[in-house]
Amino acid sequence: MSEMAASSSSNNKEPVRISDEMFAVVPKPWCEHLKDHVRAAPSTLQPKPPCQTCQDDTESWYCLTCYEVYCSRYVQEHMLFHGVEKGHLLVLSMSDLSAWCYGCSAYIHNEVLLDAKNKAHIAKFGSPAVTVALESVPE
């Protein structure tokens, strides 16, 4: 599940062609919402938490402001509703460990997100994530 398909938005560059059959969406390296909408992650995250509204666990997202868990817009849209109702704009997918900003309508990868992403990686795979210098992420 992805909160954005492999098409681009006005906030992301065009998808990067990997081969004749594959594309990749390049996340934004910065987002104006990072400062006010990302809180420190709890010491542990669940690898496959159920949505707090419908209990579906197929595509769970953590709110990066309050760490409540809801399902994706491709299930029953409970995280989208939470974001709109609470004004919590940044979320983390437990499916692919991507971060999405509802305010920017874009994927985001920034060092501010690394604590939450690393704790999610430990929950999902049992080991810390491999760190990649942010300078190596193409813009």
C-alpha cells in the first residue's frame, strides 16, 4: 500500500525510471510540517498493529504526532479521517516504512523521521535499519 501511486504530484519530481518496466517515487527531503507534526516515537512499535477504528491490520499507518494507528485510504481511510479531524499531517506506513505528509501530498524522507522509521524497522524485521546518508538520496 502506498499513499501515493508511482505518478508524480506537483510537490514531487517525476518518477525516476529504474528500468523499462520499473519506476520509483523520490521522496521530498524536507517538509514544512516536520517541525510541528513529528513527535518522538514510543520505545517500541507493533509490527502489524490493527486500525483503532475497524481492527483491520492489512495496511496500518502510525500517526507521527500521537502514534495512534489507523488503516490506509485503500482499506477504510481511517488514517486519512484522523489526519483531517486532528490536523495530524505526517504518518508512517508499516507496510513499506514510508512517511507521507497529507499537507504536502508527498512522501517525505528526512532525518527527523529516522527515529520512528528505525523503531518501525526493528518492530517489523527484528533489527535496526541500515542508515543511508541523506545526501545520497537523489532530489
